[in-house]
Amino acid sequence: MQITLWGTRGSLATPGPEMARYGGNTSCVEVRGPQGTLLVLDAGTGIRRLGAALPDTVRRVDVLLTHLHMDHIQGLGFFAPLYRPDIEVHLWGPARTALDLQMRLTRYLSPPLFPVGLRELTCEIHEIPEGGMEIGEFRISAALVCHPGPTVGYRIVALEGVLAYLPDHEPALSATPLKFLRREWTSGGALAAGADLLIHDSQYTSAEYGGHVGWGHSSLKQTLDFGTLAEIKGLVPFHHDPAHTDADLDRMIAVALDDARPAYPVMPGLEGATFTL
């Protein structure tokens, strides 16, 4: 399983020298299996670059949306495979009782917000089934997590290992240390349990988080504690604040690691970084 980060920000940032390594694109992760199965996790602005880089041999792409906040879908209309009839594109996302997924996506992919309507694009739309699903060599499960609106996290299982993806997540909804909670009672705990790699929201410093409790995002300290609670084997901090520069993020990670001293490796969430399970 090969995992590539195409966008790591929580909101669109103006790229420049101060963000050269962590990048400025919003959430998008490519997951490729050894048999050729291609998953795309979220459709932030990074998906445009991913679409342009796909080899001509690709014939199917499955895009798994965690939720429909703008930073996670704003690149969808610029995803090249949606305009190619020779590529089968499937869009997956969480269900909601009021409007189905197609109607909610149509609100964005229609005039005046976008010149091309969803019905004009080559794709199939599916709401995530409760029991999970199998796509190629991947077994995928999803569950609602703590974040405003219907938001899910994903657990992707293959012979090579387990990836957990929770890009927008606030596991405790308070400053209560996670070490006092039980994994099975914690939002996202079952999705992340024992994962070989966890990609997880880490938008705030501990000081910043105090003013954002209940907003649906984590401090890096919370993320490290959550990783320990879930007994993961590796972590990629994700969903960086658009105001944080490379230097800010380097400092933030160094301070949090020195404080938490996790028993697992932490790899910076750099745009363009690739990990292999």
C-alpha cells in the first residue's frame, strides 16, 4: 500500500517560501494498492495535481469523502478523470437524513458556484454502507466522528497493513487528557485501533486549542495522546492551520514530541510525502 499526500492544509493557504515544505493545498490523500486499486481520500485542492499526475493506464478511481466542508471538496470540479469517459469514477460520502449525497454535492457542483453541473460529469455516487465495503484489494470501514456535520473517518485494511484516516476530528471535545478515557468510548478509537499508520487532524497548538474547544479539531498533543490510546504504529499529523508556516509546524512538532515522547514514530505531514506499508 502506497500513500501519497497531495494536500495537507485545513484551509487554503497562500503558498510561498514560508510554506514550501508543508504546502498550501487542502486535504487530499492518494492510496494505491499493489494490484492497482486507487483510492482518493477527500477532494481538497490537492486533487487537481493528483488528477494531472495519474498515468494513462488508470481506469477506475474511488474518491472517499469524509464530509462536505468546502476545504474537502473544493478541488472536485477540477479533477481531470471526471471529464474522461474512459475512467470510471466513484464518489463515496456519508449519508444524511435530510438530503442524499448527490443532492448535497449538487449544491456545490452547479451554477453559480461552479459552471459545470454534477449531472454532466462522468461519475457514480454512493453513500457509505453501514457494514463497510470492499474496493479492489482494500476492505474499508467508516464511522461517524466528532466534527460538525455528518463526518466520518476511514479504516482501510489490506494485506500490507492498516491505514486510518481522520483528518477532521476532536476525540474528546474537551481539554480532558485522553489517558483518562477508554478507547472504545472515544470518538474514532475503533477506526484507529492498532493502525500501522494514522493520518490525523493536528490543527492547533495546546495554547490555541483552549480557545477552540468544540470546533471539531485537535491539538497536536491530543493527537499524540489519541495515537497512544489507539496503540498505533505510526502517525502523520495532518490538517495544518493555514496560518502556520513551515517554521511554526517544525517547532510545534518538536515541542509536542518532547512533551509526549510517544512510543511510535511521527512523520511530518509534508505535501508530496509518500509512505509505504
